[in-house]
Amino acid sequence: QLLLPRVTTLDQQSVSNIIWVLATAAKQRGSEVPGTQELFDALLECMLDLRVRVDSEGAAMVIWAFYSVGRFNDAWTLYVRTLSDGRHPEHGKTGFTKKHAVDGRQRYYQTLLMETERRGDVAKQVFLWKQMAADFYARSLRAACLNCAVMAMMNVGDTEGAKDILRQLVRTRLGTGVSES
């Protein structure tokens, strides 16, 4: 209750830390701290309308937190907003920490992939695999991600979707022995 009127004054680190702490407390207690939902709603609104711009580490913390308290759709919405805003691990960092920024994207990809697989949401799985492929510089990693997207499509019988991704692999010269089999 004390923080709710001050939500708009919080910086990115405070926002991600508060959400993470409340989600962690809920997991350990087995129930949420009173007022958590209202605070989460207000903080999410600040992040989505860019009054607070969390960096990729903060986004990873918030995405995990929302996912862990059963707010997957909020986690997904923040993920998509983070992508559209062009966040990079270095954004918001200065000096020494900028050169040693941790890329939080691997953390939220992991969380989101596990949940989309559990839900059987192949469209979101493929979207994540394609985003991961776009993030990597190494051709082998890009190919691996796209091959995973192909396998996800094949697992649900979407051969046309799989063929589209295979055509993308060929067009971009990322085909491997796996894609050819």
C-alpha cells in the first residue's frame, strides 16, 4: 500500500526488484503479500507505457516473476513490448557495468519457452525460436534455433509451417544436416 502512490517515481531497478521480491515471497509463502496484484498492475502499466524502461536483466526478472505468479499473459506482453522497444543488455548501463552487461534475454527465453511448450502454444514457440535465431551472430546457432522451430511445427503436424521455415533456412543459407533430414 505504501508504494502504490509512488509507483511513477520508481526507477527501472526498483521496479524489477520489487516485482521479483513480491513474486519470490509469494512462492515461498504459498500466497501473495496483500496488495501485490494492484502493485503489479500499476508497475506493469508503467513499463508498458514506457514511463519505466527496464533493461534486459530487469525484464528477465519481471518476466520470470509474472510467470511464477500465474500471470503468463503479462509476462508475454512485457516480452513483446521489450522486443518492440529494441532493448539491448547494455541499455541503461554506464561505465564498467555497460561493458559487462548480462544479457537477460536468455533468461526470459528459457522461461517463456518452457511455458509455451507446457501450454502447447506452437505459434509462440516458433516466434521465440525465430527471435532467438535473430539474436545470435553465429550461423550455427541461428540454424539450430530455426531447426527447433521446424521440429515444433512437425510435432503438431503443421507440415506447411515447417516447410516455410525450411525455405527460410535455404534462402538464408542456414541449412544443415538436420534441416535436410
